[in-house]
Amino acid sequence: MSIEYNRIAVVGAGAWGTALAQVAAKAGCSVTLWAREPEVIASINGSHENRTFLPGIALEAGIQATADLKEAAAADAILMVTPAQHMRRVLEDLSPAVARGKPVVLCAKGIEQATNHLLTEVLSEAMPQAAPAVLSGPSFAAEVARGLPTAVTLACEDEAIAEALAHAIGLPTFRPYYSSDLTGAEIGGAVKNVLAIACGIVEGKKFGDSARAALTTRGFAELTRLGLAMGARAETLAGLSGLGDLILTCNSPKSRNMSLGIALGEGKTLEEIMGSRNSVSEGVHSATAVVALARHHGIEMPIAEAVAEIVTGAATVDNVIAALLARPFRSET
């Protein structure tokens, strides 16, 4: 018997969660969108718009916002879009109402800073009865919500579940390519956020397109080394959730992480930048965790280390740039 997922819950009503709710509703699913903020729930249910996190985009009438996690748990599949650093707490609150074997799709991109755990590891600890999946790839929320063409990776160890989820939420303009490589899908999404901050700094310093291209390429080498050391497949890292997401995030100021890096390169402090935003730049929180994982696996990641030094205040932008440029010449491979 084929698997069908007709009722989809999206947990987290930021820009990306709202965009995914829009996709699922357009695909014909009944959609429950969980939000913590009363004003977000009122806006979505009252005027079919998320004025706080995704203003100006008309949402499908079939999206129903709620503050009740039990309503989300009753869906056939759950898309988790809460920020990485809050994922564990929300999963623990949701877990008692989630049936064994229910697909839980991790759609946030990051590494838990307190434990250096991938989000699939967090899920296995907080909600061990779930069937884990990962959705990641080059995607800006506003573009996805408006129906512009996008392709992503949907990873799940059970290919039948992955295929059923892809058919449930897939559209001609939102194309999930399924995979069984959860680690590869996660590593790409988490590490590219850190590298995008570095590329933003290059942009903010006005070092030019050549420097940004070089940094992106060397950053991809770092991402690949860590991913392979952690058991990811090379083709996943070179696919949509790895190289694809890296290209997007390191080349557009619409990226929250790149725009943060641009502001750092222009001389603003991290406190100033973070204080002026209502969205999360996951690369700030994941940088130290990425470096810790690299050291644990004996992997050299100088660009990621440079970003970690900047966001923790261990070194200035100018000092980090000078140190990177002073590294000895070596073979590319």
C-alpha cells in the first residue's frame, strides 16, 4: 500500500516555516502552522498574511495557525522549522503527543551549540519514536512562498517515506529530490551558514568578486572534508543541500548570514547587527560547533575558525583577514 501524507504540520512560523506551509497548502495538503507569537497567529488566520516574518505575501486560505502543539502532533507528518538552538526544547514539548513512526522533517539549518550535535542527533534524543528526515537546499523563503522555481534535497533513511513526502509537498515550482543521506543534507546546510558570513565580510570589505569566489571554493573544500569525515556521501555534499545551498547563500545579500557578514565587514559590531533583526542568523551560533566538530575529527577548517573567532570576539575582522592571507602556500589538494 502506498503511503500518503495529506495533513501536514509546520512547527515554526518564521519566514521559512511560513513559506513551507504555503508550499504544502498549494500542493493540496491540509496545513497546520504552529507559532509561538499570538500576533503571528492572528495575522495568518485573520488576513492570510504573516506580517511579522513574511510581509506582503498572500497566504493560502487552507493554512490554519495555532499555538497548540497537540494540533501539530495530530498531522500525518511534521516539518520542524524552529531555529536550531531552540529545536530540542520544542521537540521535547511536542514528543508526548507524537505517534511512533511519524515522519518528522528537520527544516532548520544548524548545529546545537551546547552539545555540538547535528539536529538529527537532537531529534533522536528528544523524540526517539519519530522517523527522521531532513529538508535542505538553496531556497529563499520569500521566493518559495511566491512560487518561484526551487529545488531541494529531502533526505530520509526510508526511501518510501522520502518519496511519499516529496509527492505530498512537491510542486512543479518546488522540487524535492530525495536521498537517504541525512548527514550529508545536514552538514551542507549548517556549514554553509558559517561560510556565508565569511563571504559577507569579503563583500563588506569590498575585496571583489574574485576574492569571494576563491573563499567560496575553499569553503566548499572545508565543508566537504568535514562531511566526509562524519560519514556523508560526496555526491550529497556536491548536490543541492551542499554546493547548491553554498552558492546561493554566499552570493546574495538576501541571505541572513551573508548580510550579517557584510555588516561586520563594514565595521558594525555583532551586537548592533543582531539587535536590529527579528530573524535568526544561524551561522553565528553554529560557527563554534562546526570548529569543535572539525577538531574532533582532525579536520582543518581555517575559514570556519576565522568566523568563530570573529563572532566570539576572540579576534577582530582585520586581524583574522591578515592571518588568513598570511597562510603558507600549499597544494590545492
